[in-house]
Amino acid sequence: MTEIINQYFAPWRIFALALFFLLPMSIFAHKGIAAILIVAGFAAAAGLLRQKNAAFSIGAIGWILLGFVLYSGVSALWSLTPERTLSTAASLLGTFAAGYFAIKYMRTLDFETRRKLETAVIAGGILGYGWLTVELATQGYMSSFVYMLTDIHIVPNRYYVSVKPAISVAVLYFLPWILLIYQRSSLKISLLVAIPIVLTFIFSGAMTPALALVATLVVFPIVHHFKSKILPFALGGIVIVVAIMPIVSSALPDPLKSGKGIEFLSHSMAHRIVIWKNTVGYITKKPILGHGFDTSRALSSQKDIKKIIFFPDIEDLKWPILTEPIPLHPHNMVLQVWLETGFLGAVGLVLFLSALVRAVFRNFLNSRDSAATFGIASGAFLMAGLSFGAWQSWWLATLFLIAVVCAAVFPTLPLETPKDENKTI
């Protein structure tokens, strides 16, 4: 019995299922991605415990994340919603732990096991991109049909609500997947596969994922060409972006005053600018410690809902809506960190992103894979700056699982090998 369990429930097999279902799950039930990461994390922890020489060193990124979680929990002392702060901080710790074990375990696997996981990534991509294309072409027919069979209520905008997160996951999944296909086949076949998928993204109507894909595909060759020379600029850019984000957001043209010069903005983008400006107003009230971790939605409520009119000076573009100052979250990861955890949290974000960038340049065996991972990270950062709440569990789980995909597809240095930056870039 023990042999059967070890054979059919080996950690790497669970990993293979996790990587296979990542993209399809994002289409049907994107919030289930968090569950996939938890299962993968438990499997990884079990796999590491079986290894005699497994080392559980946390590393710089781990210590930074742990410090951020602890500070987030402490912010319950001044949080508007202390119970929610503690609950989300505990959930964040679980997500980070699962992601840590998953990535660490992936880097211990041998070549043959990685090849099997690569096959799972390819198969999951074929199913996921095929399904996503059908969903986009039929306005969500397949998932709506499944929901109908299960008697789950389908809201009128379910197509938008379900497919937009799926496109975001698909964009991050795309580069390692297509490079893997190129590796297994040829340039001609990979181009025949890639071009229709890229066009599908561009014409999907989901602007933020499309911009993230462009960022990924532009950053990838630039970093590949300049290699380690780009590292100081990347580190400096992180500091600048995090430091000036509130200032830049405050200085943006106000769509509630005039539409001149910004007529091209979509309704959603114009609304985001207003949300960012409102967020900056709250940041200035508690700039050092912030309002408390995960308190964004508590800063405004139903009583704060009021009618606002976008582009009031352009008759054809006037757009009135009823909204709160910050509905749910700021729709910008950097601003959300500033808002909830203040200057200290922003410093933690800079340290984390800097350590992450260094790890990307140091831990892969060749420059192409480092550049590809950096490009994916750039696309993810762009999406985090325009769309999702920073602490949404499915989104954080997606980022960790995409990191696992990169670790599976792109060869990394063994954990015990000394890191020599000059040799690994």
C-alpha cells in the first residue's frame, strides 16, 4: 500500500497536476488557483522532508516576506479593521509558505522529472489556450454551460468577470510555454502557435493583460541583449517607481474636471485615475505607518457613495456613475502598499522587488532564461499596477505558480551550488 501511495501520489505528480490545471482553472474558477498552490505547497513540503539533505534556509527573499507579514500583523494595533488585518496577514503567511516550498522543491528535481513537468505545462497550455479561445469567441459559452449544469447562478457580467482573470494568467503563462514548445519542436511551429494566441490577447478587449504581454515581449529581448548590465538600472527603477508613485498619481490629469487631452482614456482607466487620486489623499493622512494592512475597503462605505461625472466639459463623452472614493482596493499594488502599510511597507516592497530581481539574474543557468523570467515579472508588475488588489489570494497564488512554471521550464542552479553572478548570467 505504501509503495502504491509513493508511486501514484509522489509530490512531483501532484506538481504536474497543479501545473496542468493552472491555466484551465483560471478560466472556469480563477479563485481556485489559491487551492492549487496550497496543494502544491503541501506536496512540496512532503517532498522536501523525504530528501535526506534538504536544507530549509529561508534566504533574503524569505526573510523580507516574513518581515512584511509580521509588520502587517502588527499594524492591527492601529488598523480600522484589526480582525480583518490579522486574518489576511495569516492567509498571506500561508500563501508565502506554500509558494516558498513549491519553488524550493522544484529546484531540487532531476532532469527526467523536470521533463515530465514540462510535458504537463505543454498539455495544460494546449487545453487552456484552446478553451480560452473558444470562451472569447462565444462570450463564455463553455463555462456558462457548466455553471448551468451545476445550478450555479450566472451573473450578467460573468463573461467579463471570469475571462479577464483568465487572460491575465494566460499572458504570464505564455512566454515559458511558447519557449518550451520552441525547445521541443522548431521555430516555425512555435511561431504558428504563438501568433494566433498573441492576436487573441490583443483583440480580447482586456487592455491591461494586452499591455502586460507587450511589456513582457519587449523587455525579454532587451534584457537578453544587455544581460547583467541592465541590473543596476532595474534596481534603480524599482526605487524610483515605488517612491514617486503617489506623486505621479496625484499629478495625473483629473477626468472629473476636464476631458481635454485625455479623451482617449477608456471609462475604466479614467475611473482608476480618480481612485488613485483619492488613494493619495488617504496616504497623506498616515504616510509613515499607513492605515493598517488590508483596510482599503474599510476606508469608504455605502454612505460615501456619490455621483461623479467624467469628462464634464465634453458633451459626447460625459459619463456619470455612482461610486465610492476607493471601491474595494486602489487597483494599484504600489499605492495599496503605501496606503495600508505606509513608508515602512514601501521600503519592504523595494527590498523584496530588489531581492527578486537579483535572484532572477543569479539563479538561472543562461541569460535567455533570466531575461524571459524578468520579462514575465515586468508584465506581472504592470498588471499589479493597473488591476488587481495586492492581497487577492488567487492573484498571489498565480504569481507563485508562474514562478514554479519558470523554475520547471528554465534550468536553475542547484540550491547547494555557490552563486557566482558572472557565471550565471
